[in-house]
Amino acid sequence: MRLLCVHADEFGFEARNPEPDIDTTNGETEGNLESAVVVFVAVEAGDSRRTETTTRETARRIGDVTAQLNTDRIGVVPCRQLTDSPAGGEQVGAVLDRLTAHLDQFTVVRVPLGWDIAFDIQTKAHPHAVQQYRIVPTADAADREWQCYSDGTFGGVEPDSVDPETATVLDWERGGTTPDDPEYATTGTEFGLFDVGDDGSAFLRPRGVLARDLLEAHVSDSIAEYGAVPVERLGTGDRSVFHHYSCSTADLPVRLFETTSDHRELVDGDGLLPASTVPALSALVADLPGAFAEACEQAALVHRLLTSLHLSYEPVLRVRGDCLETHGEQVTALAAMFGRPVLVERRPTADWLVTLDFHTLADGQPITTPTVVIDDSGVEGLTLDATDPIVVRSLPAGAIERTLGAVLAASDQPQLPVWLAPVQFRLVPIELTDHLAYCEELAEQFETAAIRVDIDDRDIPVRDRLAAAGAEGVPYYTVIGADELDSDRLGVIDRNAGSEQDRTPAELQAMLTGESRERGIATRLPRYVSHY
């Protein structure tokens, strides 16, 4: 189910020309609301198979939005245009009936199904006035069968039979208690990358914008090296990217990637940090053996990306129905590639054949970062040489902002890798009048070598500026005084090691260049800390 939630000052509609084959008795033919959340709803094929779970989770998400926007008035508008796989009219009516029933604590105005609708909406002007979601319901606990793959076999699993990290993920998957606020959101805020307000507002700070751009470039480079070509969606719409890319069966597999700001690319979110950047990879393959081979390769890409971020992970493999029996060899190969025990969940029904989630643990709480999916439903309306191709898609680094937070939260001491740090080296002059000019000379040298450097020129004590460099995660920083001017050597503080090293500027430059992995991002923060 797809939702477009609009915070409106005023909303009014009038329904005309009903379609006689669709029951519209549960909808009003006209209505008005003030200061309401207007929810445009697309019921998708497959939602009716899990009507109760789907509508309950949708109502919960709508409730979260109304709480965030401080209103108890809701308009429900059927809108099949939000999806390219809509459910049939009777199914839509039944699903919307249950959704409305779950919203009985609100004042709800429901636009009828199957009528021509004229409506007027005046949208509020704030950053969260328009929000998009895709609801993919979790399976009922009774329908979820858990196993563990180990040494070529699948068997039963209990928390005391696996390692502590796997047990933590299993408990979380089974509905165990987790903290209300994700650790990554708290740590990322304290680190100065982004802010998350009590009212649900969230934004990236300057350092967060730069770190996001660096990571996005790294992920895009990795996907391009993998063999995918970039495409870009202009405007809105849910039509598959493969509809716009001419190919034949002989060309398969075809791999495309796009960087989207569409929240619906995420299977689910925690609602605290909306994703603005989601690199998405899609591959079109001819058959299921090819799909499993592609899934293994995309999983290997994910592993390489997470390793480059110093992130360990716990994989969770999900299969639909009798997939283990019908495709046991391929499922086993996918699980075996990790070289360790893997949790496996079997669901009786799902919109996908196989899903592979990668969980990073932060303070004992799983954070889902990348996902790989084998979608055997194909692409609606796309047939190649009488063959219905299969899509293997993934979010190789998850939502960039969430992954950045996970990198910080999963570290004993919150720290980004040197190549990803918004500022890699900081100069702290003791006296601006005497030492700033030498700092500027050094900054020029390091910037020429594509090293991100700044100067803390603020009029506060040196000890406070050093403390700020540590708190902000600057990997290397140094104090510049009379001794440094005379000796051409720097006492460089290594934040990660917690020690001071004596180096010449040239030695430090060579070391940072080796750790930096310049990604072609020209953007950098202002040279002077006082400017931001």
C-alpha cells in the first residue's frame, strides 16, 4: 500500500458520475475538513491477501503522521495513480473499509471509490507538509517460521543455540523490546551530522550534508564498477525504470541504478530520520537461476560496501512459501556465501520470492541498512521475446543518512572512516595575530592534495577548541604556535589512537592522502570554523 500524506489548511471534495459496478455506499459524496491530514491511498495487488495486517500497519503510520502534525482529522482519498500495480475495485473497497475501521478514533472523511472527484486542497507550507510512505506489512508471528543455516543444512533455532549477536537479531525479529529512539539518530545528532526534533522535524547539518555526498559518491562509484549504468527519474511517477530502457533477452542481465529521494524506495523506516538519499540498484534477468546468481553478486557488493565502512552485520534471509524445497540449491548457495550461520525466515505469502536484510548492531539494537530482493512478479507490462523477466533489486547501502548514523553508533568511539570524515585535519592556532598566517599556508598545501582541512579561528580557549575537534570526530588535529613556526614539525593528535604523533607537514599529507580515497567531491566546508 502506498500513501501520500498532505497536511492541509483546508480540504473539500465533491463526487460526481459514480461507476455502477463499484459499491460506494461507504463514502460521502461531498465533504470538507480544516487543518487535516489528507491521505491519498493506493491499494496494491497483494494487499488484500493480508488485509488485516496491512490496514493495521497503515493506520499506525497515519496515526504517527497525525500525531507529528498535531491533528485528529483525516481525509482518505483512493488514488490508484500512486502505483503501477493497483488492486481491483472490489479489493480496494474491502481494504479501505478495514483501514477506516482502524481509524475510528479520528474524525475521518472518506472520498468514495469509483466516482469522478473534484477537490480543492490548500497545503500547509512547512517541510513535513507532504510525506510519502510504502507500507509493506510484516508477517504475523504465527506465520513466521525461523530456521538457521549452518554448514550446509537448515535447522531449528533458539537464542541459546546461536552467538549473542544473532540471538539479539532473532529476539528483535520476534518482537522483542528495543529502545524507543534508534541509537543511530541519537549518536548522529550528538556528532553534529543531523538534528531530529521532538516534533519529528529532521535536517542535515553542514557536516552531515558533506558526509552524505561523500558516501553517496562512494556507493555510486561502487555500483558503476559493479556494471550498472545510471539513470535518473525526472518528476514523479512509479513506472519501472526498465520501461524506459530498450533491451532484449539477449542483453540480459541489464543493471541500472538511480539515486532517489523517494521514501517509498525504503521497505520500512522508523520515522525518526526520513531518507533523502537512497541509491537503488535494479537488475533485469531472464530466469530464476540467473536471479539467484545476481542476488549473490549484489550481496557481495553490499558486503564490500559495509566492509569499507568498518561495519559488521548480521544477515537475515527470508524466503516465501516452499522456496526452500523448490529452489533449495540456490537458497543454500546464497546463505553459504557468508561463511557463517545465517538466520532464515519462511513466510507463507509475500510479494517477493527472497529478501536478504543486513542488520548492523548498535548498542544492542539492530539497524537495517542494505536489502537485496528477488522479485519474481516481474515488471508489469514488460515482456521480452515472450519471456517475463525477473527483477533483482537492492539498496546497496540502505538510506545514506541512516547508514551514516549506523557507522557512528556501531563504533566504540563514534567515528567516521578518515576518507568519509567531513573534516580530516584541523589546525588550531594559539594566537590568531601571530599564527593564523602559517595555518593558512598549511591549509593551502593540504587542500591542494585534496585533503579536507579547516582552521578553528574562534576566539575561545585552545583547550575548548581541541575538545570541539574531538567531539566533532576530526581524525587528526594540531596546535600551531611559535614552536611549530620555528621547527616545521607538527604535534598531530590522532583521535582514534588517543595519542600525539610528531610529523612534518609532508609526512602528514602523505599519510592522509593514503587514507583519504578522494571520491571527486569538490564540495568542502568553509576553511574557517567560525564561518559555520
